[in-house]
Amino acid sequence: MSYSERRITAAAADQRLHQIDLLFLYSRLSQWLVLLAAVVIAVLTWEHTSHSLVLSWLAAIFGLALLRVRIAHAYQRSSVEQRLRPYWVALLYTGNFFSGLALGLIHVLLVPADSFAVQASTYAVAGGVMICVSIIHAHRFSAFLSVALPGWLLPSLFLLLQKDASSPYWGLMGITLFGCILLAAAYLNHSANRALQSNLRNQALLFRLDEARQQAEALNLQLTGEIQRRRQAEQELRNSHDALEHRVAQRTTELQQTQARLSMALEASALGLWDWDLRTDIVYHSHLEEIFGLEQSQVTMLGDLRPRVHPDDLGRVREALIRHFKDGTPYCIEYRVRHQQGHWVWVEDNGRAVDRDINGRAQRMIGTRRDITARRQRHDLDRLAATVFEATSDGIFILDPTLRVLAVNQAFSVITGYAARDILEQPLFSLSSDPETLDTYARMRAALRNQDRWEGEVIEQRRSGERYPQWLQLTVVRNELNEITHYVGFFADQTIRRKTEEQLRYLSDHDPLTQLANRSLFTHSLEEATAAARAQGQHLTLLHIDLDRFKYINDTLGHIQADALLCEVADRLRSLLPDAFILARLSADEFVVVEQNLSQLQTRALAEKLLQILAEPIVLGDNELIVSASIGISLFPDNARNSLQLINRANQAMQHAKRMGGNCFKFYSADLPSPKADRLQLENELRKAITEEQLQVHYQPKLHLSSNLITSVEALARWKHPTRGMLPPAEFIPIAEETGLILQLGNLVLRQACSQASQWLHAGPTPIRVAVNMSVQQLRQPRFAAEVAEILREADLPAHLLELELTESMLLEQSSAVANNLNALEEQGVKLSVDDFGTGYSSLAYLKHFPIHSLKIDRAFISELDEHSRDSAIVRAIIAMAHSMNLQVVAEGVEQDSQLAFLRNQGCDEVQGYLISKPVPAQVLTQLLQRRHGTGKADLSSSAR
């Protein structure tokens, strides 16, 4: 413990002794007042109370006073250590208690209850004395209570409980005055305590200043002694006084300068000083505005700062303080506080308890606090940089000004094979001996001297000897004097990138499925081939191959099997034409072969070989397919002057071969019809057909197997072309889909179907539900459900007699309009069914998300139905799944009795197909129903067989 601390502790003890001395000193005055009051009260009550009682009371008062005087004398004669013992205060409080109790007994023993005058005078004297005594002891609240409770409160309560006319009022008055004096005493005690604490702090500061002064004086004396030894004794005696004054003034100035430097140092270091009184929670804090953004007046208690500590750090701060208070562990902690402007500030606290009570409890704590936010941010950035340095996949190295390696990251070692210990302090450019690389190093040094940066590709050598391409960036680091301090390098291994670029170049020119040249490479190669053939006078033959009915295969077997088919076709083309001049795949099912200098006879033989090899059976899983193709042939320069004409005219010939039924080849000739022109003409005629109502709706009935009744039909569009005759949907529906005419066409079919169903409903012979195929373009229309409701209303047809057939692809479309329309149709009561079920390449999740009524099994599973085939297993599974989900099942394409019997045995709900009836006009179907429904019901079981 330092000298100043010992003096502070002694001052605290002196202060406590001073308080006890004051208590005994003030007790003399209070005792004299009590004796004086006792005499006056005895005189006032002498005529109204028993003389013996008055004398006995006076004797007790004087005896108590004599005893207290003896205690006071004994206290004065005691030593300082003895006077600090607690029993003196206890004796004093005991005397106060009995003195107050003696005064309080006058209300019980001496004052008559029937004399207001005696009561008033006696209570005035006793009350006045008690007020004086209470005020005398108010500086020590416990002393005040020791005399006020027995001398004031107990008599007041006694009078309040009396039954005479005046005593309760005296008691009420006494309690009121007691409350006021109690508040005044509490205030005075608080003020006295604060004054004492302030005095103690001031004394502590004075002690420290005195200690500093004494140290300065000791130093001055030492310096003065040195001067005196160097001077002559006469001069020393003569000038000692002046020299001493000069030295004191000098040291005082130095001390002031030191104090000023300390203040300036604190300001420069942004250190905030804090002084915390743990007994009152009062805290002094400098630099509040710099650290917290607060004014000094906003923070007087530590409790004002506690809510600003970050919730995650509050526990750590509390634990650090507790450890310091309990076992003296150094209090040094970093935590976050909320600035007045709302952001979080990191601070560093250092402090220690400088004052403890006799039980070792900390009473005062002093410390410093600084804002370390910038330091923490720099630390976080350094840590982030270190993490990036080690985590990046690029190699990083740092060089000194002589190009020697100072540091490398993990990626450097992974890429080069050199461990850090093998490369540190080594010249970086000594790792390679390749002349080309050394020449690059020389250019690199020159660029770094002129531009402070170099970037480029170099060929480096790993530790294993393997050479690899490297993309290197070098940057110069300079200090404030523009001197080079470091070089920082970043490099990436380009090996994988080179391989990837080669792969990308290959993929950009080749079909990823078949590995044949793609359209891009084919177009480029054909342009070069035609240019070379023109320059050299050669001939080119181009064969454009398109697989027949590939879309049907894709829809039936799925994309995986269709892709396998395309790969097999590509392999057969490669095996037949291993030295083909150009062999490419243009699109999904289109291939092209280009050969040089073939005669027409050789071209025909080649086309026939292509058709023959493609027609050989192809086994895909459990399916055996026979694929045919349509081939169009064009010749250069006979049919075309450039590559674009060559491919277009081969395509035109291929389209003609396809219209001829496929599985054949055609040479281009000028008299071939243009497929585009033919398609454009058909599109214009379709627009006219919709306007002039050339389109008809035919109906194919569905047989309900459990009742053998026709309960529903499917509406199918037919086009009666003026010159081409009846066209099937496959020839005009795709055009309608592509041109947007499907909206008008679908609306036309829907209106006719609803109108016809309404006629069957009202005219008989029986209500028939009509099913209409929908296009996804119709479902995308926001008002489609409203339009359906309007058509039903105009046709006077109940919604449950309309069924809309959808494909799986429609239900999988991610469109809010489609989902909203389907939900609205279900709310109207319209039935929804899934057409061609089982052929889609999709998930079945839509079955639980949409209000589906029935599933229609695709004809692909019915055409080759056999109880021992896989198709039969699939059909059984579909029926079982649908029934488990409360869905109806319809099978289409039923053409044989065995198929019908199988479906009936498996619980299929409805069937349709040529075995029941082919699609017929409405009039024919109406007649059929009338013939079969003599009683309104049709039993078609016999005809169905």
C-alpha cells in the first residue's frame, strides 16, 4: 500500500472518529436541553400531578443525565483505537433511547387529561425540546431514530389511542410533526454523508498532491545538497535562501509542465478517466462526448451507462468486475457500448479498486476507458485478410525489395509443390531455368520499375518438373517516401482452364448427345466446302435425313428412350460413313451427310443404304423399334450457288419425301412445291375456315362399363376442306397452335359441343357429358374460366355435363393464370381430366395439387394390351392408383374384345375406341342414341363386342 493510500485509509478512520466525537459532543447539549425541559415540565405539572411521581420522574431524568456524563468522560479519556470500537456508539444510542423515553413518559404519567392549558404548555415544552434534540442528531440518522422513536413516536401513538376529547388530536399533531422532522432528518443526514464523502475524496486528492509535493521537495533538497557541495561554504551560506527559492520555483514549474504534459498525453491518447463510488453509484467520467456522444450532465450514475453495454457483453463485464472485487484479478476487458447516435463502439476498460472497507468490500474504483473501435476494425480486417490469404485458390506470395520470398499461402504450395520452408528467403525467380521464362522475368522487372504493376501469362515449372501455364499478377508496394517495401504476387494455374476451353470449343462445335458436328460447325464447314468446291470445280452432294414419326416415339417412350434412339442412329451413320466428308446433327431428329464428287447413281445407292441401315430393328430396353426416314438430296453447283441454298433445297426435298409417306428419298427439282408456301396457304385457309364455319365437331362415344351405357362423348374437331376434303386434326391443329388461331378454334369447338350437349339434355334421349380438348394457350388466358361460365350460361348447360381434357404438360406449367383457371373451373362444377396419361415425361405431383376428376389411359398402352405383358401391368397400376385417389379411369384406343374384357375385369370406368364407335357427326350420334335408347337407356354390351 502506498503512502498516499495509507493516509487516505487513516483519513477515513479519522473521519469516522470525528463523527463519533461529534455525537458525544452534541449529546451534551441535548442532555442539558432534556434537564431544562424536565425542570420546566415539573413546575407546570406540580399542581396537577402527584408530587412523589413528579419527583421520582425528575430523579430518573437527573440520574440518567449523570450516567451519560460519566460515559462521555470515559469516552474522552479513552485512546483513539478504543474510541473507534462500536460499543461507544451503542452506549450513546442507548442513552439517547432512555432520554427520549423519559420525555415520552410525561404524556403517560404527568400530564392530566382534563386540563387543556397544562397539556398545551407541557406538550409545547416537550415538543420543542424533542425538535431541538432531533435536529442535533439529524446528521447521523441512526442517532436521530434512537431518540425520536421513544421520545416522539411512541407518545404520539399513545395519545392517538386515548378516548378523551383532546388526546387523539395531540397524537395526530405529534405524528404529523414526527413525519416532517423524519423527512428533514433524512435530508440532513444525506447532505451530511455527501459532505463527508466529498471531504474524504478531497482529502485523498490532497494527500496525493501532498505526497507529490513531498517527493518534489525531496528531489529539490537532493539537488540543493549537490549544489551546496560544489560551492564554497561561505557562498552556500550566503546564497542558500535564494537558491532554495529558485529551485522550488523551478521544480514547481516543472511539476506544472509535467501535469500539463500528462493532461495533453491523456487528450492525445483519447483516454477517458472514470472514478466510480460503489457506495452511491456516482461516477465521474471524462471524454464522455468522444466515446459515448453524451454530455457530462447526462451521466451521473454508473446505472446511466449500464443500459448502453451490448447485451452479449454485459455478462462478461459483470464477471470481470466480480473477479476483481473478490480476488483482485486485474480488471482489463474489451466490450461494446451503444453510442448516442445508435451505432456500437468498442471500448477497452482498465481499472482497479482503490478503496475498500474494513471487510474488504470495494468502495471506490478508478480506471481508464478508450475507444478501440478503429483498432478492432483493423484487427478484423487483418484477420479477414489472413483468412482470404490462406483460403483463396490462387497462389499468393510476398517478396522483399530484393525479390526474396517472405511469405506464401497454402495454394502456392499446392500449385507449385514447394512447401513454405523450402521457398522462404529464396529468390523467387531462381525457381526456373527456362530461357523463355527468364526472358519474361526480365521484362517483368522492367515493367515493375516503370509501372508498379505487371500482368501476364508465364510457363512455370512445378517441383515435380511438370511445366504448366500460369497467369501472374505482380504489384509494387511503396511507403510514404515512395520507396519499394514489398512485392505482392497473385497467380492462378491455367491448366484446368486450358482443358476447359478445349472442351468448350469441342462442345460448341459438337452435339453433346451424339458427338456429331452440330449446326454451328456444320454451317461453317459447309461454307468452307462450297467455297473450295467452287474454286476447284468440284461437286458436293448433301443428304438431309429426318426420322419419321420421331415426335410420336418421343411422346410415347419418353425423352430417355428417344435420346437412346438418336444415339443409335448416329452410331449407324458413323459405321456406314466412317470417312464422310461432313456428318452432322442439325436438330432433334434431323441429320445431314455431305459427300464430294458423287455421281447421281452413287448418290442413289448411298440414300438406299441409309434407308436400309436405319430401317433395321432397334432394341431399346424391352421395346423393339423399326425406324424409317425421309431423305432430301441437293447438289452443288447443280441445284444451289451457295451453302444456304444447298441446305434449304435439300430440306425442301426432304419435306416432299415426308409428304409422300416417308421412308424414301427425293432429289431436289425446281418443280417441287415450297413447304413454307404450302404451310402459309394452309394457314390462310384455316383462318377463312374458322370465319366461314367450315370446321365441324364430331363426337366419339364413351361406354360406361358398369352400366353398359353411353354417358359421355369426346368432341373432336374436323376440317372439311373445299379442295382437299376432310382433314384430320394432325394437319391443322399444329398450325393453329403456332399461329394463335387455336384460341378461336378452341372457342368454336367449345361452343358447338356445349350447344349440342344442351340439345341432348333437353330433347333426349338422355343427358350426355361432353369432353373437349383444351390448349395450354386457352388456359393461359386470365378470363378463360369466366368465358367457359358464359358459354355454359348461353347454352343452358349444367357445368357438370362439361368435361375439359388437359395434357400433363399443361398441369406442370408454372403459371398463376393456369392454376387460377383450373381452380375456378372446379368451383363452377366443370369436370377436369388428364388426357394421354402415362406418356408424359413428368412428375405425378400435379395429381394432388389440381382438382382432377379422371385419367385417360393413352392408346399406346391399350394397343398391345396383353394380360402377361408389361402394358397390362402399367394399366393395372394406373387403375389402382386412380381409384385410390377417387379418380375415374377412361381407356382410349379400345379396338378388340380382349382389350374390353381385360379393362372390365380390372375395374376401368369408361372406354372409347373404334370397338365402341368411331368419331361421328352429332346427327349420326343422336340417331344412334335414339335407336339404342328405347327406354332412355342404351345397352351396348353386345355391340361393344
